[in-house]
Amino acid sequence: MTLRALAKSCFISSLGLVLLGLSACTTNPQSLEANDPLEPLNREIYGFNTTMDEVFFEPASKTYVAVTPKVGREMVGNVMTTLNQPVVFANTTLQGDFEGSLITLARFGMNATLGVAGLFDVATVAGLPERHEDFGQTLGVWGVESGPYLMLPVFGPSNLRDTTGRFADRYAHPLKWNEDEPASSTKIGIRVLNGIHQRAELQDAIDSLDRTAIDPYVQLRTTYHQRRNMAITNGEDAYADLPEFD
């Protein structure tokens, strides 16, 4: 499948999510100004995500933190970052950032070998900075508009462009390379661990959002827009922890 065909297929899949919510479109001026015409539906999904988080994800992440020492959590984060380097490499290349591609390739090789399968981030110590690129950013660099804001079940804030990118990035990730084992217990375990690890990393930011925001939904939406625009224009981390809202 060509890159153009893959992007088209992913975009069509994402468009389907929007079409399913057309009946929930709003004419609220504030929502339209925030590029959130599906706000009624998005708020329903946000409420579902909040409930899921309270029941499952937050308890799981707190248990993870309680039973895993800090050095162990750092190793988990290092491994997940190393696994994601082929995705970053593909997107820096597609964006024409060949220096970033070389740095990412060097990081992957160094951490996968000297870093003991990614457990240790020796590349950063060696002066090779970590890059954060995804196909949503690549589409933005290519001039593709973001499309409407979307609140995805479980995955959280996104938009049509970034949802398309989320599908496309899966094909560059090492977990997708062996199609003979599409749903092995190892792959599932890695994805679950990654989700719990990321949720634990966001605990302080989520607590701050809940504590200080008048409307957490609006604050999260605003922060997402800002983070993604910054990521596209100057390469900053698209998925870094949400900032403090104090």
C-alpha cells in the first residue's frame, strides 16, 4: 500500500467517526470558534472517559506507582520510547527533517544495544536529544487542516487530522512488524503497560486540571490545541505532560 493510499484510508476511517456524530452538532458560537462542532457528543465521550478513568485507569496507575520503584518506571518509559523511535524516524523523514532522522536512528541503535534493549537512555547522556514526531504532525507540516476537535473513547483529545495520524503511525511501530502474531499476549501486555505508564505520568497534571479548571473539558480542549500547534510549528513534544493549571 502506498503512503498516499494509506493516508487516504486512514482519513476515511477518521471521517467516519465524525459522520457518526453529525447529529450531535452544535451551533454554540464558543464551540464553533474552538473548532468543536461536535461538543455535545464530545462531552458525552469525555464523561465516559472520566468514569472509566475513575473506575479502572487511575487505580491501575496508582497501583503501578506503588509497586514499581522510580528507577523501574524510568526503565519502562525508556523501553516505550525506544520502541517508538521507528515512528519518529519515519515522520522526521517525511517532514524533510533529515538531521532529526539521523539523530533518531542513532538514538534507536544506541539505546537498543548499549542501552540493553532500551532499558537505559544512553543516547541522551551521549548528547543525542529525543525527538517527538507523529503522522498527525507530519500532515500538519504538509498543510493539512486539523479538522474538527474530537474526544476519542479512552484515548482522549484529538482531531480529525491527528486521529488519521494515530492510525497511520501504527504501521511504523515495531509491534506491527510481525503480522503473524497480530494479537499476541506480549503485544497486548506491552500496550497495556504503556497505557498505565502514561496515565501515571499524567497524574499530577490531571489532579491540577481537576482542582483549578472551572470547566475541565474546555481547559483540556484549549491545552490540546495549543500543544499540537506548538508541535507542528517548532517540533515541541506533542504528547508531553499537560502543563500545570495553577
